[in-house]
Amino acid sequence: MSMAQRIGMAAWMALILLQCAWYAWLFPPQQLPLWLVLAVTVVPLLLPFLAIGNPPRALLWAGMLSLFYFCHGIAESWSSAQERGMALLEVLLALLLIGTLGAGVKRKPKAPAG
């Protein structure tokens, strides 16, 4: 596994842990049942484990899903001053995960000019 893949895996796992800490411990939901909030926030991040035998594919799935978490983090950072730190951490982890996908792409060598 490449360094980019290891970083991507760590960002993916951190995103899962962040959701659990955010909603189950630091800022529990006031109007919805906890199980429902965790089902919506954590379960999608567990789906890429179906492809864990192929780490690049699992990371691709996680990266695509992280776009939702990026948008959620941006929205939360504007709407809730209390949760701004958690939201910005969510944005950072999503960007890190997406960035590792780009860093892990094998590029074709450029053809000589002429």
C-alpha cells in the first residue's frame, strides 16, 4: 500500500471516528434519535469496507462519499458556532481523503515534444 493510500485510509477512519464522537458524545442530537443520526452519518462511510480487498477501490468509494461530508462540514461551519471546530475538521479530513486519491493516480509519462 502506498503512502497516499495509507494517508487516505487514516483520513477515512478519522472521518468515521469524528462522526461518532460528534454526534454520540460531543453534540448529541436534540430532536432526532441518536441511532438515526448515526445511521445517516456513519453507515455510508462503512459501505467502502465492502471493497476493502481492493484498497484503491475502497478509497475511491470513500472519496466519493466524502464529498457529502465536505458539503456538510461547510454548511455546519456557517450555521453553528458551537460546532464550527468539528465542522472544519470534517472539511479537512474530506479534503485530505480526496487529495490522496489524486496523489495516488499513476500518470502516463509525457510524450517528447516535437
